Amino acid sequence: MKRCDALIAFTLLTIACLAAAVFLAVFAYMYVFGTIFGFNVSTLDGPGPRWLFPTTMYLSGLTFAIAAPAGIAWALIYTLGIKKIGKSRKSAFPCALHTA
């Protein structure tokens, strides 16, 4: 599989991984500073920072929930389609990364 084919096949999975990383980072921040150290990490705890924790966690979780299954399905379809054809789709999808 060439680099262009790998980028096409695994872009949605990369987006899902980034969304999961954002979700886990915000959750870890809230756990460490809210539970372990006892600080007010949001306005729900009292006078705390006005940061969009619920919105960030909702959007990153929703992005992960949509992108992960779609990315797995797309990667399987694309990679099996390339193997079935027996050649890459370089002629159908020109990639700028292969230019000299």
C-alpha cells in the first residue's frame, strides 16, 4: 500500500484517535484537578474557570462515536478493494506526496 492509499484509507481513524485523545485529556484534567487536588474545575463545582468542559467532551465523544465505526468500515472496504484489484489507485486518485 502506497502512502497516498494509506492516507485515504486511514484518515477517519486518525480523526477518531485525535477525538479520543482530546476526550481523555479533558477527562484526566477534570479528574486530577477536581477529584485528587479538590479544585473547582468548572462552574458546576462553584466559582471556577468558565471553560467549556461539557461541550468539549460532548463534541469529542460524538466525533469519536461517528468516526471510529465509519473509519473502520472505510479502511476495510478501501484496503480490500485495493487487494482485490491487485494494484493501487494511483491513476484514479493522484497524490501530491509522490511528486518529485
